[in-house]
Amino acid sequence: MYLIYAALTVLGFLPFAIILYKINRFNRMKKYEVSTTGIVLDVPFGSLRRLNRVTINYTVKETGIVITKEIVVAGLPYRIGDKLPMYYDRLDPHKMLIDAGKGFTFMLVFTFLIAVFIIAACFMIQTGIESGEL
């Protein structure tokens, strides 16, 4: 039974670890790579409840090349002509990240609460088993 609790705990902390990885990756990109502004070119007529592809373009400062790229976003947060702060890799300008601003704070707190809830649920189940209620 303890193996199941351990597996549930690991699964509970997995989203939290993923968010920490994304924050670290974003901070590295922000510190070491080039900042620019992307412009939204095309927004699909999609659903607010699913993932949608948005077309953006941005200019590589060193060469002046304009890169057009599709990115996947949740819902439809952008309109045509919106300017997005972003960063791209100097060595491979096709690798880019949009500046999420303070978007990570909510996700970090939410995923941590998920992990805590799973640990509390495991504890309550074990307590119930030991007391004979379950």
C-alpha cells in the first residue's frame, strides 16, 4: 500500500516539477538570449476551451530575417496585431519563448496545492484503514 502512496505522491508533484522546469528554462532564456517583439498575424476561429494555433512573426536582430511561426496557445488570448514580448535563442532563432510575465505564479501555486491535496488524501486513507473505518 505504501508503494501506491509513494506513486501517487510522485504523480502529484510531477506537474509542480514541470512548472519549476519551465520557470527555470524561461529565466535562462531571459538572462542569456535576445529579447524582441513578436506580432500576431493570424488567429484561428477556434474554441476558448481548447488549444489553438496562432501565427506570429518576429525579426532576428542580428540578421534582419523575419521568422513566421505557429505557436499553440490555450484558448484565444490574442488578436491580430497584438505585440508579444518574447525571447529567441541566438544560435537557433527558431527556438523562442513568449514572455509569460507573472503567469507562472498561479500555475506554481495551483500545482503545489494539487500535490498537497494528494498527500493529504493518502494520509486520510491510511488513517481510515488503520482505525478500521475503511
